[in-house]
Amino acid sequence: MLPTDPGWNTHQRSDMLRSTCVAYLGVVVLLMLGCSRSAAASVEISRGAAMPAHAHPSVFGDGWECDRGYVRQGDACVEIQVPAHAYLDTYGSSWRCERGYRQQGNECVPIQLPAHGYFTDLPYGRGWDCEPGYRAVDDTCVEVKLPQNARLSLRSDDPGWECIPGYERRGEGCVAIQPPANAHRTYRLYGRGWECDPGYREVGGECRRVQVPANAYETYEPFGPGWECKRGYRAQGDACVAVVVPQNAFLDSSGRRWQCERGFRREGDGCERIELPENAHLAYSGNEWRCDRGYQRQGNTCIAADPRPRVRAATESLAAADR
């Protein structure tokens, strides 16, 4: 009879369900114990020795590694002795001194903080730095004396200050930058503080007018000679010379070189017509030819391509795959 049959009463059904659940739970527990024992056995076999106290299986590989706060010594895990005013690092394998202390041997000693100084969290250096407006001199923080037209600087190679844009350092002060004629101030933190006006170039600390040659135009750019040749001309020294375009050629997009028309190739200072052999066509550039599909180049002709090497290679690859 099944539990769903009419002959079963409520108590019989409950007893049957309870027995079934207990049986299933027993099977699960046995499986878990068996897996854990087999895993432990495999770990111990792979290690070749029992895992020491304060250790756990390694995340990578089959070995073991010490718990946080312990360090490996031989086949044991020894507790790390953390001194006063120290704490374990992120990995738990060493210690660091607290803020305001520095390591000295196996101890953390207090840092002597000067006036107008503050502690840093860096594990290196002196452990402190000076407040803005002060700079470190030996073990003290000295106030920065700002000259006129200067501002505080955080650069380590400065005396704690730098001149504002438009001024340059002269001794212990800042003086206004005097641009030469036909120049203007740049107010940048780099460079000499001035640059020549458009149409002028710096020569020996002066700004001289750009001399534009014939068949050229002014560019007004801060770099280069300050001029460019017109289309159809190219620069040659300080002049613009005409580009000589041969027959069956044209000026390229730059306007300073020429290129052969399609169906011609460059030969010296001219363009030579391309003679297409049989079973050939012009390449994409139009200045060279290629053999049609199924043909291969041999000298200046196109001959039928031999399919046997490709067939042989395909046969050999299939034979290798069958092995």
C-alpha cells in the first residue's frame, strides 16, 4: 500500500514521511563526511606531512600557508610579535608603525614633530611635512618669505615660492618680463615669458619680420619658417620653385609633388605607359599591374598557376589529421 491509498490514516502517513526524511538526511551527512575525509586525505597526501597549527590550506597549489598574524619558519607557523604603537599590515604577514611613529629596529619610536608641521601617513621619509607657507629646513619648519609678485610653490627645488606669470626671478625677487619689440607676454609658467607677434620670428633674442619669398604666403604660426609655398611650388632653401609636372601626370593633394596618371608608372622625371601582358590588369594604385586570378607572374608575363602545390599541401594536411 502507498501513503496515498485510502487505507492509510494520518498517523501512518506522518510516520512514513518522517522515516523517509531521516533516511535522506543520513545519506547527506554520510556523503559530506566522506567528501571531507577524502579531501583531507588528498591534501595530507599531497603535502606529504600534517599541516601545522595556525595554518590553513593554500589557496593556490596543494601546500599550506600560515594564518594572519603568523609567519612561516621551517615547518611551523610562529606568531608575529607586534610592538607597541604598531599594527599588522593588510596581508597580516608583517607590521607597520602607527601614524606619528617610525620603525627603529623592532620598535616604534615617537616622531618629534616641529612647530608648523604635521604627520604624514607615508611609511618612508621623515614622517612629517610642513604646513603651507613653511618649508622644511633640517628638523624645523621655516616660514617662507614671499617677495612681491610671487606666490607659494610646492616644488622641492624652489625656495618655497615662484614668480607669478609675467614676472621672472632675479636674485631674491621677481621683476616684470620685458618683451622685445614686436613681441608680447605669454603669462605661462614655462618658457621665457614672451613670444614674437604673428609675422615675426625670434632671432638672437629679437623679433624680426618674416621674409616671405615669391610664390609663397604667410602662415602666422609660431613654428617653422612662417611661410609656405603656393600650390604648384615647393620650398628650396629660402625660395619657392615651380613643380615641373611631366606629361601624363598631375599635382597630388599636397600641391608640391606630382603623380603619374592611371595606366602610367614613374620612370625618372617622366611617366611611362604601362604595357599590360595577357591575363593581367592594373593594380589598385593604377601605377602597377597584377596577374588575373588563376595566373602567376613570371618576369613580365602571366602564366597559368600550377594547382598541384596547393593540392599537394591540402592532401598532406588531411593525411596528418588522419594520423
